[in-house]
Amino acid sequence: MKVYLVLILCLSFFAEQRNPSVPSTLTAKKPIKTGAEQTEKYLTYLKGKRVALLSNPTSVIGKTHLVDSLQKLGIKIVKVFGPEHGFRGNASAGVAVVDEIDTKSGIPVISLYGKKNKPSREDLADVDIMIYDLQDVGCRFYTNINALARLMEACQETNKELLILDRPNPNGYLIDGPILDLKYKSGIGMFPLPMSHGLTIAEFAQMANGEGWLNNKFKCQLKIIKVANYDHNMPYVLPVSPSPNLNTQQAVMLYPSTCLFEGIYLNHGRGTQFPFTVIGSPELAGKYNFSYTPKSIKGMSETPLFMDQVCYGLDLRKYDVELLRKKKQVNLQWMMELYQAHPHKEKFFDSSLSKEMGTIERLVGSGLFRQQIMDGKSEAEIRQSWEPGLSKYKVMRKQYLLYP
């Protein structure tokens, strides 16, 4: 048997040498294909239907926006719904987005990040089927899952089917953080998930249905086009930045850890071209050599914390994110280090001093974290306080997985 196996491997090796462009069946890996790219699985299903989409610049087939592709393929798109940052991605974080007519396609665009956050019955009256196609990054505080849940509720209320074109989670390997204590429920945390949930968008939709998280425990009618050739541990480089301030792969991979600094009186790179990869404050002068100066940047951050002031702190742009993948944990050491280094500790957790989205409790999802850092608790002690909730979540999660 061993001789036979060696013979197969040798033949495979020589075949590759003769024609290296043809990979061996023993080593070949098929490329990941997003749900949107697999048009053969849903195009016929959409023919003759009045279609609406919730999409943004990440909704692409190759380099072409999904809306533009479907229009060219003869699909009747009656309207598009735009999330935070807008349909074409030209709105800053946290800035209300208005309704408009898309200049490229001529399709009406209805904002779900302004006067309302989910489609009305009137919005869906002339729609036969909804499509959801947004790239997520796998964190509870990234608002795409909230937009999805509200859309699921709207579809259930109007008896519309929701087609989800699934995409990989670039942080799919990571399941970490405390489960959200619902007394800290907010726009950056609506569901009892850990900070990093380890789900694709479609898996989250199945969980929201199955766990009764929608209003009145609604269950939305779902049709899912799965990602092909994907598992949760696969590295995945995003072809399009998921939002203006997550503009590099490094930022996407650091985001589960560095987004926590939105609840801290420190700048985390907003007002630079490298948000979520640097962290600093003018008050850390003399503590760190690295420095940068936040500026007003249209479309990214018009009024960043410490604007036009030199900030000193951590430069994580060359941090080896493979260390995060190996540990499968968010990095708490940066928070602990910067707290110890800060000369005015009474300011550190005072989010009223910053212009960011919320307190540390709403981001972390726990009322313990602030005091744990202030008390100098070890990382092991902090992580122990996340149990048994995190372990129970990992077990529950398995029943909703679409991928290994």
C-alpha cells in the first residue's frame, strides 16, 4: 500500500513538471466564489420578478457592481436600498444618507441610514423579491448584521422572500469576546453575540431566525446562495474595502481588536489614511516615539478626535496579523498597555470627551470590562469573566453553520 501511494505521488509530481499550469488533483485548491458570482444558481430564479436590493460598493461580481451586472443581464431592478455609507459608498461613517436617484443606473435609491432604518410596506409594495448582498467583517459592532435583521423583519411583515448572496467572513476564524449583555443593547450591538461571532451573513440570518431574535420572533423566508469552496479558517482578502475607514486588509484583520478604541479617549486612526491601524493621543507624548496628526478627510472622518494635534502611540500597520489567527483571540494587551501609559487615567474611558460612537460598555457588551482594565486585572481573569457564555455560544453556533 505504501509503495502504491509513493508511486501515485511520483506520477503526480512528474505530471506537474510536464505541465505546471495544470495543478495536481492532490494539491489543487478551487478558488473561493461568492454567492453573487454564481449567477447560474439564481439568475433564472429572478427572471420576470420585480427585484430590490440592499447593497453597497462591496456588492460586486468581479469588478462590476451587482446592480449594474444584473441590469445588463435583463433583471428588472425596481429599487435599491442603501445602508450606512450609502449605496455607492460616498457617505462618511455615522452621517445620515438621503434618498436619491442613482445617476449610473437610473434606479431609485432609498436610504436605510437616515430617516428610517428598514423598508416600509409602501417601499416593498411593488417588489417580488429582495436581495441582500453586503460584505461583513464578522463583528457584532459592525452594523451590517443589524441592517440584515431589520430587512428580514420587513420581508416577513410583507410576505416577501429574501435572497442572500453570501460572502466569506475575513475574520471567520475568530469567535471571541463576552456575549452582549442586552442592557447595553444599541445600534452597535443588538443581539446576544460575542464581539467576534465567526459567522457569515447567511449563517447569522439562520441564527436570527432560529433563535427568535427578530421582532415577535418572526422567521423570514430565506433563499441562500452559499459561498463555494470556503471554510471559516480560510484567509480571505476583500476585493473591495467594506467601508471608507476599513480601507486596507490590515485594518479589516485588526478591526475586532482596535474598534474597541472607539469607546476610549484615544484616536484610533480616524483622520488619517490608515484608520484602525494606529492608536494615539497628544497626552502620550514622551511615552511613545511613533506619532501622527489626524486631519479632516471628506468621506472618511470630517471631525476626528484630536484633529490637527500630534498624537503619540502605537503603529500597528506592520503588525503580523497571523499572530491573531494563531491565537484565535482579540488582542487585549494594547488596551491594557495604553491605559497604564496614559497620564490622565480619569479621562481614558470618558467617551463624552470623544466624538466616537459609544461607550466601552456598548462596544464590548459588558459592564465589567472598564473596571477590569482600571483594576489591572490580567487577561486570563478578563477572559474568564466571559464564561460560560462564550462557550455556550460556540456550541449553539454550530447548528447554523453552512461551512466547515
